[in-house]
Amino acid sequence: MGLDVGLLTTNQEDLYQEDYDYFYDHSLSRAFCNFMLRQHTVEAHEEPELEQIGRLTQVDISPLYAMETYPEETELGCRLAIAANEEERYAILHEMETRRQNLEGNLETVRVTVQALIHQLSLLPDLADLLSSQWARHAYFRDFVHNTGDGYIDNNLGQDLRNFKCFLDYAKEHGSTTVYFSYG
């Protein structure tokens, strides 16, 4: 088992249709999950790969990091359960509402960001050779323009970003305006 990252919207129930195959068309691989979480695990002197990619492509990647801040009900429940008093509970509720509002309507911004990354990265000869970490030498950063996996297993960054874009397009078509990451 491992940690996965999912793409969710605030109207998630509207996305599920009988012919909807989320898993292989819109899934993000565990490598993408690791890729996103690298900002929390790299040494202080290292630069996470996503930030290096933002710098190399001149694409503002902050909308992707912001997607991690959307408060889910499980987080709210856990934090409220350990709150010391009503004042702390109120502060938690206020913080959660602020985080929700900050992401409200972000789908189009995220869509433009992902599309720009896809475009700019497809112009680079070999991303793995341009990144400055050991992990970046992994096959995940190679052969950007080709899908190397089955939609989940063995995806490369290019395939994950294309799946991401496909999900965003699908979600937009079904009335979604807010999108966020869910880890689990």
C-alpha cells in the first residue's frame, strides 16, 4: 500500500455518470503524489522538482500547491475533536472557511497552469537531465510526450499532467468551479 492523491471538486457527485471511468482516464499516479509531496520532504538546501519545473518553464506553479490547502471534512472533524475550548473551535471553523473561500473558483486557473506546464515541458529535450535531484533521474521525468503507463501504474509526469488536464476539462463540462487534491 501507499499514499495516493486524488482530484476532487466541490460538486464531486455531479461528475459520476454511468459511462464515467475516472480511474484510468483521470487518475494521478503514486509517483505524482510523491512529486507533489516533495516540497515537504526535501532537505533545506534542495529545491523540490515542481519548483524547479516552474522555474525552467516560467509557469507559476502556486495554484497546484494551493490545491493541497482545501479543508476536507475528516480534517475538520479531527481538529474540532481535539480543540481545547469553544474559542479554539471557532478559530478552526473560521480558518477552514477561509481556506475554502481562498480556493473557490480555482478550476480555470489550475486548468491554465496545467495546460501551460504540458506545453512548456513538451518543448524540453529531457526533463530528467535538467532537474537537480537524485529522484529526478527516475523514469517518471523521462519521455514526457509519450504515455508510459496504463493510466495509473508506471505513468510518467507527462501522462499524469495529461490525465490531470482531462479531469479538469471533464469537471468543467459538468459545472465544477473548484478543484483540490485529496491525499489518502
